[in-house]
Amino acid sequence: MTQNDIKGLRPRTIAVHAGTNRSQHGETSEAIYLTQGFVYPDAETAKRRFTGEEDGFIYARYGNPTVRMFEDRIAAIEGAQCAFGTASGMAAVNAALMCQLKAGDHLVAARALFGSCLFIVETLLPRFGIATTLVDGTDLDAWRAAMRPETKCAFIESPANPTLELIDVAAVAEICHANGARLVVDNVFATPVFQRSLDLGADVVIYSATKHIDGQGRCLGGVVLGTEKFIRDELEPFMKHTGAALSPFNAWVMLKGLETLDLRVRAQAVGASAVADAAAGHPATVRAIYPGRDDHPQRALAKAQMTGGGTVVALEVKGGEAGAFRFLNALQIMLISNNLGDSKSLVTHPTTTTHQRLSAEQRATLGINDGLVRISCGLEDPEDLVADVLRALDAVAAG
């Protein structure tokens, strides 16, 4: 089904059919093309492929039929002109930034970023002569003040990991565009089901497909989405020559995951909302953070740019690290793991896992304290998840 064929179709239909390219055998489920290279009918065709005069596959590092189907489908779901699959979510982040920046350029990023993203922004980019500035992502005046003539790009997560802080995507995009810069958005927490960042003004969107797109903890993968010109002229050459290609098998897993993405994420969000509401009233809870709750400090923004609260809840429990560990160890259904977006509910302690490389001062600035736990709600019955969390909170209260 081509881009023209999907016009007017609704998201769940697009998620099942877009991008499908059947072989001569007419298979129902998309084929996995496990091949490193491709054969040309003649030398002239090989020449035209390499010069770009003729579209077609050359080498699996450059592109693959199964990977292309995944790219076309996620682009259709996102409403993007084009997409490029990568070996992991972090490969997508690195490529999306590095392909458009050079020595002497400047990047502005929200300080609320995943630890590995912070490494790229704070450590890796400066090694190549790219200046970076971190700002409070919620402060639009800080964004305006940070812009320079050499600012080429801005980078945000919204909602952010793990505090679920929101950034006004449309407002930051407007600031960037007024200064001739692009906005890159990591949309992994919101998913394309609950937030369409390109529609809000973002220029580039990134996903760790390892999370909700796979959704069952099987494979690594990532994807970068944007205009045809950006993907083909800037990102694709970078990817071709640096090698972080998406495996065809992993692409097939992600492709099949897209078919049920909408159903899974909406079901997971029901569980997340129930867990947040139940935990908020427990005496062992200092705060329950969930964009779908009216007490979220940015609830108005959440309503404006998201159509749902998402699948992740952050809880601050009493007792600091000891209380958080007591909570994690008392859970019977939720599993201790630093992944998210899985069909199984997962919980982690960011201070000692995903954000442990940050200094205590940095974590305090971001609101990541020793009592904070991040819960990624899965597909279990919401009542069972609520009972599991309340039982664990009782253990915290009991000391």
C-alpha cells in the first residue's frame, strides 16, 4: 500500500497495511529479506544504482526491502515524508544530530534528557567542536536567550525520562525556526499514538523502536523521521558510511509490532492511569507524576499536545533509596528492568540505573531524587497492577 493509497485511512488501518511490498509469492505476512547484497541484471544497472540515477537496493547497510517496509509504515503512521531505520534508539539520536552538525555549530538542548543522550550532547559533540547549551526546557525565555547565530539545532524529549516533564513543542519549534534552527524531538514516551510532534512543528522525530514499537522486549532498533530532503540528503549519507544499520530481522519484528502499537499503547495507558490514581492516595507516596492526571504541573500543556497520558508513571516514595528499594523488592507482578514500553510492566530506580552517571547536583536539578521510581505499565489487568503497587507501597509504609 503506497502513500497515496493510505490517504483518508485511519491510524489503526495504516498501522496494519502501510508500506507492505509483497513478493511474487503474494505472502500475507511481510517477508524477511536476510541478504547482505543484491544482484544486478547488468553492469549498466549497477552503475545507475550507485550514481543514484535508478532507485534500488545496493547493499544491506544502505537499505533492505524489509527495512524499507518498516520505514514506510512508521512514516505513514507519523505523518512524515520519509524515515530511516537504525540499529538502536541511541544510534538514531546520534545520527539525527551528527548528520546535521559540524565544528563551529551550536546546539541547544533541554537539560531533562536520558543519560546516554546527555553523553552525546555534553561529551561527544564538544569533542568535535560543536558547542552545546543546556536549558530548562519548560522556560521559553531560556530557549530564546540560548539561541545564537550559529545555532543549527535544538533537541528535546517530551515527556522527559524519567520525570515526565513536558516541553511546549510548538513554542520551542517557533523559537527555533525564527532563529534558522531545526527542532529534533525524541517522542519515545508519548509514542505516535499520543503525540504527533511533526504536526506541532518539529522538523525531525526520533524513536527507540526497542520500546513501544517492538513492545515485547525482543529486539533493538531505532528510526529517524523527517522530510524526504533531510533523510536522503543529510541522514542517509551519514548512515551509509557509519554503519549503524537496522537488521532486517529486527525490522521485521518492528514492522509486526506496528500492527498492534495503537491497541497496546492505549491499553497500557489505561493501566498507567489506574496505577497513578491509586498510588497518589497512599501515605507512602510523596508524589505521583502522570501527564494524564489533573495534578500534573503541566496538565494544560499535556491536554494541548497529547491525546493521552502515556504508559509511564513516576512515583516518589518515602524513605529515599531504601524506600525505593523496598518498593521494588516487594512487587510481585512488575519486573525490575531499565527498559520500558514492554507488554510486561517494568520498574526501575533511575538514580542507581538509567541516570546513575549524573552527579547528585544534576539529578536534583532534574527532580530525580533517591525516592523516585519509574513504572512502565504493561498489558496486565489494571486491577492486578494496582494491587501490586499498593502492596509494595504498604511495604514502604511498614518500613
